[in-house]
Amino acid sequence: MGRRLLLTALVLAGVLAVAAYRPRDPWDAPTGPRPWLTADDVVTLQLEALRRNGELRNDRGIRIALRFASPSTREHLGADTFAARLRQPYFRAILQHRSASIVARAERDGRAAFRVRLDRRNKAEAPTVFLFLLSRRYLPDCNGCWVTDLVHPWPTGVQRRTGIDV
């Protein structure tokens, strides 16, 4: 009887432990602008958050990426519009990439531009290239932080419009 009771208690404890287990959130990186982050860091963190969005709960990757957006972008788009835009065919590659690499970068006068190549999860699909435009901002909550002003599929004639040749 004592063994049976002990066995029942152990099984019950195991069931309760499994039911109570919540996996640790795998995201350990900064989840918003910080003064010590470089423009390269911001682009890399946003891309990683967006790549991992499907494995994080409640679009957390999209919400993390939005925190790195400029205040005007956050105000203009808001979380729901930002998430909806990323799911449109034009931007979907940014959520469905397996790896990203910065192909070219330029930085001048508190502005930075990056050309980023995204290799798709489906290897049969061609890589996609995106333009990231960032600026260093002096905000009340983050003095001297890099924020993203624009993310767009790589257009032609970028250097004519921005003055930055990447």
C-alpha cells in the first residue's frame, strides 16, 4: 500500500510539473533601442526578431521590430497595421527568411542605409533584397539611439533619392 501511494504521488507530481511547465522565452537580446547598439545591431536584431516571429507567441517578433522603429513610424503605422503590412506579399519575405546578410552599408551624418539580402526558407525561391534606412535619434527615453525609419524591398535609384550610395 505504501509503495502504491508513493508511486501515485510521484506520477501526480510529474503530471503537475508538466502542466505547470512554461518554456523559457528564447529571446534574450535587447527588445528595443539602446544607446550602445550600433545601426548594424539594430538591423540584425530586427531581422532576427522577424525571422523568429513564428516561434514566438503573439507576434512578439513583429512587436520587437516595431519597438526599433522611429517614433513617427510607430505613430503612423501602429502595431496592427505594421503586422498586416509585413504579411502582404510585398514584405512577406522578411517574415519567411532563413538567413540574412548585410550586403552593403553606408553611414553619414547620423543616418545609415543598409542593403540586406534575405535567403528564403524555401530554397527554390530567389533571395530578396531589402533597404533599411536608420537615423540616430535623441529621444527622451533613449538618447543617441539608432531607430529604423524605413524598410522597403530594394528599389532602383536609391542613391539618387537618399544621397547614400549602398
